Amino acid sequence: MKNIAIIGGGNLGAAIAEGLIKSKFVKPGNITVTRRNTEPLAYLAKQGVKITSDNEEAIRENDVILVAVKPYNVKEILKGLKHCFNPKKHILVSVITGVTISDLTGIVDHGVPIFRAMPNTAIAIQESVTCLCSVGATRKQVAYVTDLFNQLGITISIDENLMDAATVLGACGIAFALRFIRAATQGGIEIGFDARTANLIAAQTVNGAAGLLLKGSRHPEEEIDKVTTPRGCTIAGLNEMEHQGFSSSLIKGIVTSFEKIN
Ligand SMILES: NC(=O)c1ccc[n+]([C@@H]2O[C@H](COP(=O)([O-])OP(=O)(O)OC[C@H]3O[C@@H](n4cnc5c(N)ncnc54)[C@H](OP(=O)(O)O)[C@@H]3O)[C@@H](O)[C@H]2O)c1
């Protein structure tokens, strides 16, 4: 079992630690989480996770170094830690948005295998989709890091040139899906439900729809055909949504996010 250090125990870093413990992928005592103000991590310390502000020690004592600091901090933080990395021991995994493997190689510059991962916030409940690419890693190391993120949802291997697209579709996608649920909830209230019930029905319906695709490996349109009775209410509502630009607005929103990220 490898020892894992998470440099930057904020929202994402702490959620990753929690998910790895829950999945039993690693024992709490084999995880170290760092941040400058360690107080918010007391709940992880109670579970047996090592908490520290000492990044150097964390890197020296661990094998997998997962960096989850803010993009504007990473250069400064990793530059000061360059001398701690050992290519024979370490694997560097970055979940930092917009920071390329080439940027990281430029900072660490040590022959250390480098992974870039793009999860989303559903990692907190082990339901992320994490897109992953790497440079300089062996097959065994790729399998290990893939397995690590599989504990936190599903993992998809991609070329690095698709990382921005993965950020939009997967990470920003959480917000797009949630806005759909919110709008459906508002519609549900207008046709008679209280907000709480409407939200529950809308959220579980999206969960069920996603499950039909993920567990049944079917095409969305195949499932839509099953609920669209000729002259029925589903097709009437669906077509009205399309007349109002439903699919088009989603596609345009995704493309706009992608243009913004570049
Ligand atoms: N949230 C998402 O949906 C998502 C998805 C994919 C990727 N990401 C990426 O994940 C990264 C983290 O995002 P987040 O939302 O978790 O941000 P966050 O909550 O701000 O976490 C960053 C953490 O880094 C710590 N930190 C700052 N300087 C440090 C240092 N010198 N040594 C150790 N820790 C230090 C901060 O704590 P202190 O101030 O106490 O040190 C903070 O807890 C970002 O780069 C983001 O782009 C986020």
C-alpha cells in the first residue's frame, strides 16, 4: 500500500482524503493532508489522518503526492519543494485546473511521473467522473492512479489536449446539471408541488435517467422514445422545450464555457 500526501487540504483535497478512507483504498494512517491553517482538518485527524503544514516532510514521507492547491499558488509552492522530489519514489498527481503537465514538468523538473486529473465536486460523494492523463508513468503507475480515482467515481483516460473540454463537460457540467434540476423544481412548484418535494422528484428523476444510460449502456433517444406516446404530454412538452432552444442553449453554453477557458 502506497502512502499518499495531499498538498492543499481544501474542498477538493479533503474530499479526496475522505473518499479514499471511505472506500478503504488506503488506511487513514497512510494519508497525510497539508494546509497552512490545519484547524478545518481536525475531523480528518480524528479519523487517523496525519495533518501538517510541513509540505517538505509530507513529500519525503509519502509516495503519491497529490497537489490540490489553487492554480495561482502552485508555481510558488512546488518550486520551493522541487528538491524533495525523488523520481524513483514519487508520483505527482495534479488536480489543478488549467495547469498543464508541461507547466508541472517545468516546475518540478526531475523525471518524476506526472499525472493530471480533472475530477468534479461529486468526488465528495464518490460519484465523480475524473479525466486522467500522464507523462513518464509506467503501466503499473497508470493502473494505480486510475484505481485511486475509481474509488471516487469513474475514471476516463484522455489525451491532455482534451483536458479543457473535460473541465467544461465534467467539472462545469455539475453546475449545468444542477441548473436543470433547479429549473425543473421551479416548474414542479408551478404545477402543484412544494419546493422540497419538487426538488426531490427532479433530482431523483435525473439520477434515474443517468442510471438508465450508465447501467443500461443505452442511447438517450432510445429511452426518450419509450416515454413519448403519440399525441402524448411528454412529446408535447419536449417539442415545446426544443422550440424554445433547449438543446441549442445547452450546446451553446458548453461551447461558450470552452471558449472562455482557452
Ligand atoms: N472544486 C472543483 O470542482 C474542482 C474540480 C477540479 C479541479 N479543481 C482544482 O482543485 C484545486 C483546489 O480547489 P478547491 O476548491 O479545493 O480550493 P480550496 O478549497 O481553496 O483549497 C486549496 C487549499 O490549498 C491550501 N493551501 C494554500 N497554500 C498552501 C500551501 N503552501 N501548502 C499547503 N496547502 C496550501 C489552502 O489552505 P490554507 O490557506 O489553510 O493553506 C486551501 O485549503 C484548484 O486548483 C482547482 O482548480 C477543483
